[in-house]
Amino acid sequence: MKFMDVHHGMVGITPEQLRAAHTADLAVEGEEGVHFEQAWADPESGTVYCLSEAPSREAVRRVHERTGHPAAEIHSVPFSV
Amino acid sequence: MKFMDVHHGMVGITPEQLRAAHTADLAVEGEEGVHFEQAWADPESGTVYCLSEAPSREAVRRVHERTGHPAAEIHSVPFSV
């Protein structure tokens, strides 16, 4: 299943910080059966969106918690165009 | 520039409805210099995320307003991984 999760409070995030957070997620995601496909950052409002393929919302939540950046919202997005 | 916009209140949206909304956006986007690249829907919470390439937030706003589904939030996302 696909999920879109949202992080808040990351005002001023840099490309390097986004890369580091994503790399940390990639390092542990396999243990939860998750794959983070892409992430987009808005440093002005401090918002980050992550698109993943995962077995459950809980699995996405666990990866982000283990890597120290819990998601504020995790939405199942069962279809896209 | 890349933008991620968010729509709320679309509980129960179907793949066909998402496709129709996206097609409507594609039909007028060129007049505003916008291209909607992808959109993801969560029918349970009624949330839709749209990723676009556009000259400004206002241009994204105008396309969605012209096609009858104004965005609740439009975030510039200057970088991604």
C-alpha cells in the first residue's frame, strides 16, 4: 500500500538535512517492510511530505520514530494519477 | 518551482473522480504555465495531494480554482530526495 506522511516543525530544513533523514529511514526501512520512495521539503513552513510503499500505517510510523523524526500525519493513498 | 498542494473534504473520492479532477486541471494548466505531475488520494480522510511544477503559488491556486476544487494549502517544495 502507498502512504503519504507529513512532518511539521522543520522550518529551515536544508537539502543536506532532508538527505540525512531520508538516508536514516532507508537504513532501517527494510526491517519494517517499508520503502520510502520520495520526500519533498518546504523549509519555509517546515513541512516535509514522504511517499512510501508499506504494509501498514504502523510500519511507516515505526520507521520514522526509530530514526527520530516522527510523522504528524500518515495517510493511506490507495490510488493516484 | 515545485509545489505540493493539499485538498481536504474529499471523503469517499473515487479513482474516477480523481482522474476527472486531474484531467480538468490538465486542460487549463498550460494557460497558467503550470504542470500537475501527480496526485494522490486518501478517500478515508478526504485528503488529496497534488505535485506540480509552476511559476508561482498563485498560478497553482488559479488552476485549481478555475476547475472548481480550490486547494486548502499550497506549499513550495524547493527540494526533494
